[in-house]
Amino acid sequence: MSQQMNEPSKQLYIQTVGCQMNILDSEMVVASLRKEGYSLTLDPASADAILFNTCSVREHAEEKAYNNVLRLKQLKLANPDLVIGVMGCMAQKDQQRVFDRVPFVDLVVGPGQLHKIPEFIERARQGERHQLAVSLSRRDGSADEIKRSHETFDPLRDPQMRPTPFQAYLRIQIGCDKFCTYCIVPMTRGPEQGRSPERILEEAKILAQQGAKEITLLGQTVNSYKWVDGDRTTRLADLLEMLHPIEGIERIKFVTNYPKDMTRDLLETVRDLPKCMPYLHVPAQSGSDVQLKRMKRGYTTADYYAMMDRIGEIMPGAAVSSDFIVGFCGETEEDFQETVEMVKRCRFKNSFVFQYSVRPGTKGAEILEDDIPEEVKHRRNLDLLAVQNQISLEDNLRFLGKTVSILVEGPSKWSVRKGQTGDLRQMTGRTPCDRIVVWDGNMRQTGEILPVEITDAYAFTMLGRVQTQEMVSGRSQLAQPDALSLVNLTTKQ
Ligand code: SAH
Ligand code: SF4
Ligand code: F3S
């Protein structure tokens, strides 16, 4: 199947939606297809193969995916050799139904079967239609068989596929066993399984050799990570200790955290390892105990507040962000107000707010009524965001005049929108606690870690000015490597 000499390269167009898991999966698939002679194109009309990496977490994301695929009908009619594939969580969830809804799709591949894609594309090019590869559903086999059917596909990496080559995701866990009543992920991604510490370490070293400075460990409940080998148990804190010495890696983050497993020893490890960033994404989902119970989240608001206190005590100045679902079944105005209270009390760095979307196949869809009108969901969404944005703004304003260390990601969205060209651009990067900063800079700063003084602040972004070497050495506390960390700067207030 390897590319013949002189054969023009085949073009692949890939569209990715959903969470970091999908971004990483696309990176793997692109790497495997490059080996078969494909190169990436941004123009579907010039592609030989088009892949949609899909998400099922909310209905809206699925409808959009179907519409995007349906829109290719003309292209497929004009070029019957064009291969069209649907991969990811919607492929796993809908399986054969994808072909029923869009008959011109050639392949449907779930996230546990991605290694099959190169072969399927080749077979589709030979004329084979409707190839399907999905993992076993959660009732269709023994625990081991189900686990094996959700294979990871992680050794192949393609730095060019990443938004930035110096930032990489590293999967440490697949699947989820929490079964929150609203959530489809345990069905699309299968049982929770940790990857072996040896494989994770090996992959982290490869990423560092490829130039990754920042590694984000991925898992649906990443801090529940556990690997048992004989009498040795490895947890997330142990993994962080293992990865920390790797040369070249300067920042380590991990998402998404499950509140119940945010243990004291994990927080102390994060505090004590300078490369671990003081940023924790720990979705609360609701501030009402009644709702948390209906969601089957496995903790109470008191547990969550106790966790926030633990974080505040062990890692003062750390940023915490959250997800919330508004309009979940039975949510009263009082329940919602309790969520508002939680946001005010916890002062999250930011919150992602989602309107409940009923997902067939979940317990929520089966036993609870989706009884909150759309306009109420929408209003609560806006109200909660307004409260959060005010907090984000106030907390960002506290950075005015301070100098923070920034990993430079590249030109800002504004710069791209404005079509700025050349070396001088508005650049963007993130503080250790994941706040976004933009400044008038230079493309050559991309991938560097620089001291930036904050000159203005909004709810989502801060503006800054890069400190020159002389400015930095003029301030003795900034000459010490640790003093560049935001935690140290903020806790000194
Ligand atoms: N594993 C992560 C979340 C994965 S899904 C965790 O447990 O935190 C990302 C977010 O989507 C969730 O945190 C939740 O806020 C939201 N979400 C999940 N299912 C949803 C649904 N049916 N409707 C609306 N939002 C949903
Ligand atoms: Fe979904 Fe809950 Fe698992 Fe997160 S922990 S992926 S919300 S079931
Ligand atoms: Fe979506 Fe699947 Fe991620 S449902 S949120 S892409 S795990």
C-alpha cells in the first residue's frame, strides 16, 4: 500500500470537532495516512479522501456533522472516486445508521478502531462500499472483549497536525466508567482503561524529541488514572513524577479531572513539581445537590467545596475552571440559583456552560424527562455566563502590571482574521494558569517561553508587552526561574 515513486501525493481533507481526544485521534489518523502517501489539503474540492471526526456529546454537534457530510453530495457525484468517511464518537454511536442517513458515505469507523482507516480508504478506492468498524457496545461481550475492542492507536504521531508542534496531547486513559446519566461518552469511548506507564513515558520522550515543550495528559477522568502491575499501582501523581525529568518538556498539564479524585497527594505533587502548571479543569456540572444526584455525579456540593478548599490551601493562586450543564431534567429556578452561587463562591477562571441535550442511549434519556423549555435553558446559559464573565474580568484585572511567563502559541485569532502577514504580528500565548495573553510581537517568538507584562485585561484575554532582557534582569526576583511562575507572583500580593 505504500506510495509508488513519482505517484502524485493523494490529498486528505479532515474536519475535527469535539474534545481533545478527537483532536489527538485526528493527529494519529493523519500520521497513519501520511505513511500511505497522503498530504493534507484545506480544500475539500481537491481531496481524494474526506474524513469527518465527529462528536456525540450534544445533538447539535451531530446534526451539524450530518449536514456537513450531506453537503458533499455534489462533490461525490462529480467524482465517484472520492472517499468519504465518518469517524469518531458519532460513528460508534450511530454505526449502520450513518449509511442509512447518508448512503454515499464509504466508511464508518469508531474511535476504538481507527487503525483500520488506511486499509478501509484503500479498499474504498478499489470500489468497496459501506465498510464499518466499530467497537463492541457495553452489553455485547465479556468485560475483556469489550475493552479489547476499544483499542488505542497512539504510537503514531504527527507534529504537523497539531495546532502548534510544541504543544502535544498525550493520552493516558481511554473510556469512562462513571456513567453520568446525561452523558454518551461511556458508550462511545467504552470502558475506562489506563495505558501502561512505560508506554506513556516512551511516548512522552518521543514527543519531547519532536520538540514538544508542553504536554497535556488526557483522560475523561484523568485524575482517576490507575495502572496496576502485580503489587505496583501507578496513579496520576506517580506518572507526573515519572514524566517530570524529561528534558525539553517545560510544562505539564492534565485534563479532565473528576472532583472526587482530586486528592491531597495529587495536589501536593502538582505543587511540588515546577513543570506542573497551576491550572485544574474540574467540572462541577451543577451547584445543586438534587441535580448532582440526578446526574449521578457521585459527589455532593459539600464535597466539591471541600475540594476547592483543598486546592486553595495546597496550591494558593491556582486557577480552576469548570463545566456546567443548565436545564438538566427537573432543574428548578432554585437549583439554578445554587449553580450561580457556586460560580460566585468558587470564582472559576472560566466555565464552559452547556444546555442539556438529551442523548438516546443514556440513563437520562431512559428514565428522566427533558422537561426544561429551550428558552429557559438558553436564558440560564446566558445568565450563568454573565456571572462567570464578570468574575473572569475581575480576576484578570488583578494581573495588571504583573509579569507572567507565557508559552507563545503563535499569531492571535485577531491577527489571522485581519490577515496580518510578515514577522510583526499580534501574538498569543498562555500563562501557567492557562490565561490567554496577546501582544504586539514577532512570529519568531513562537514556541518560546517569554516574560510578558500585563497592560490591560478583559474577561477572556489579557493584553501585554514582552519584557526585554534588560527589563527582566533589572528585577531581581524575575532572574530566579521559579519567580516567573504566575503562582509565585500572585501569592505575593
Ligand atoms: N469527562 C469530562 C467531560 C466530557 S464531556 C468530565 O467528566 O468532566 C464535556 C462536557 O460536556 C461535560 O463536562 C458536560 O458539561 C457536557 N455534556 C456532556 N453531556 C452533555 C449533554 N447530554 N448535554 C449537554 N452537555 C453535556
Ligand atoms: Fe461523561 Fe461523566 Fe464520564 Fe465525564 S465522567 S465522560 S461527564 S460519564
Ligand atoms: Fe465528543 Fe466523543 Fe469527546 S462524544 S466530547 S468527541 S469523547
